Amino acid sequence: MSDTSLKSTALEPPASAPWYRKFLTIYGMVALTVVLFVIFAIARPTTFPTLTNFQVLASGNATLFILALAATIPMVAGKIDLSFGYGVGLWQVMALQWQLQGLDYRIVIVLVLLGGAVVGFLNALLIEAARVDAFIATLATGQVIFAITYWVTGGRQITDAGGRRAAAFDQLANWSLGPVPGPFIIGLLIAVALWLVLDYLPVGRYLYAIGANPRAAELTGIKRRRFIFGAMIASGMLTGLAGILLSARQGGVAQSNIGPEYLLPALTAAFLGSTTIRPGRVNALGTIIGVFIATIGISGLMQLLPGQFYLEPLFNGLTLVAAITIASLASRRRIAKANAPVTPVAADPPSAPPVDQSPSAVETPARASS
């Protein structure tokens, strides 16, 4: 099967469109990010546009960054995974609990990543084998994970009072490359790798084809079930990685109810990503922009209006509604464009046969009457 048979489902403007329309369609969210940064930098010049603020935001939102990428992968294949918000809560608990029980931190890291892969496999099993809607299946899985988290912790906070966890484990969240925090670098590397896979490798084109039209993808020879399983397992492993970094950052403290608060912001970033760079199509670079918008917007508002804790859920909710609306309109536009009837080109009417004007071919009235 030729890869060229799989066309992009993005909604880039046509080549004949004016330059400003191309810019706003593809880079509108990038411009919005810059505008928000400039506004907050002018409003709070001594606190917002500083290196310290960047380091705090980059380190504190690395978990959100990775979770947004975890949400992006299933969305490319047309599935929404709601279990990652609960999964990150379980894995940050287990990353500490297993160390308190005497396991080496390296074994703990492997176990958490494998656990994330198992959750992804179970989600895919429900979606593909049991044919349960992805939204319902992953929401149910998430509730089970949430219950397991409360069962492990007893609903209480776990603390490492005796210092039994490995110092090298905490270092996973405390290293940096120059002024850039290490967890943020990990998120960027994952985002770049995901961008390369989705945009330049056949597996990315297959996932986009499955997300656009699963039945048509199967008819072209794509093993839909195999790629759905791969997408859900990859999402689960990224959730496990986010839980590891979150546990390392918290320094010997694990809370049973911390995971769900990441669900809405990560989904918001992923949906925002579908409105930029490749409008109408979920993409890794767009998710990066979505994370930046959420981070800059919430941080700027909290500095302008300190103590107003309702601003963060309000911003996330309104942004998610806007992102879903834009994505829905783009999807309808793409479907309408794909289903638009093709106007047939009218063929030229057949020309009349040439008339022989020679004397022998012209019948006179007298000869005809005879």
C-alpha cells in the first residue's frame, strides 16, 4: 500500500488565500500566546517576564505538559482517554509507596511504566474487543484507578518521614540544563519525538487515517486494532512517566486526590492544539502551544488578581469550550468539503458530420421525384 494514498485531514488554507488568512489560520494561536505574554509582561514587569517565573512555571507544569501529550496520542486516532487524570494520581502514589516498602527506585520506575502500559492495554481492550465507547470506557477505568488510589492510601497523605526513598529519585525532578528545568526538557523531547512520528513516519499517517475514517482505513489495509492498542499503551506509559516526575517533585509526599485536577487542563491543551499549526487536526506542536497558552494565561491572571482561586478552573473551562467549538466547526467544514458534490464538466456537443457538397452527392428535386 502506498503511503501517498493517505491524505492530510488538516484544514490549511488554499495556496490562493491571502497571506494574512494563512497566518491567522495556521499561527493564530501562536500569535495569541505572544499577545498574552506581552500584556502580562507590561502589567507585571517585575514578576511575570522574569527568569525565576519561567523556571517555576516550566518545572511546575512539566507534568501537565507530558499529560497533554498523553492525551494527544489517542485523540489522533479518534479516541479520548479520560483515565490519565486518575492514572497520574495512582502512579505518583505508587512511585513513593513502593520505595517505602523497600524496592529500588529503578525497579519502581520500571514497574510504574509497565503499570501505565497495562492500563492502556485494558483501555484498548474495552474499546476494541468489548466495543465500548472510548469516553465511557476510559472514564470507568479512571474511576476504578481512583478507587485503587484511595484503597492504597486509605484516603490519607503518604509521607516519607524516615527518608527511605532514594535521593537519586528526587533528582529526576531537580536537575536542569542551564536555566531550563530538566522535567520541562523531558517534555520537549517527547513532544519533538511525537511530532516526528506523527508527521514524518507511516505510523503517524495511519493513526490520522484511523482517526478520520476507521472503516476507510481498514479498507486500505491498515490494521486499525493494532494501532489503537499502540496509541492507548503509549498514552498509559506517558501517564506513568508523568506520575514519576510528579512524585519526585513533591519530595517524599504523595496525595491520593491530586490526579483529577490535571484532567481538564491537559484536555484543554490537546484540544487547543487542534486549532493551530495543523488546524482541524490534533498535532504535537499544537499541543505545545496549547500548554503555553494555558500556562501563560493562568499565571498572568493569578498575578493580576492574586488570591482569586476560581480563575484557574474558569480559564480552563472557557478555553476548553472555545477549543472544542473551534475544533467542531473545523471538523464540520472538513466533512462538508469532503462530501461536496463534484460538478461535472459539460462535454462539447458532438459536431455534425461534414456535408458533401460535390455535385454527385446533391440530389436535385427532379431526380428525387423520379
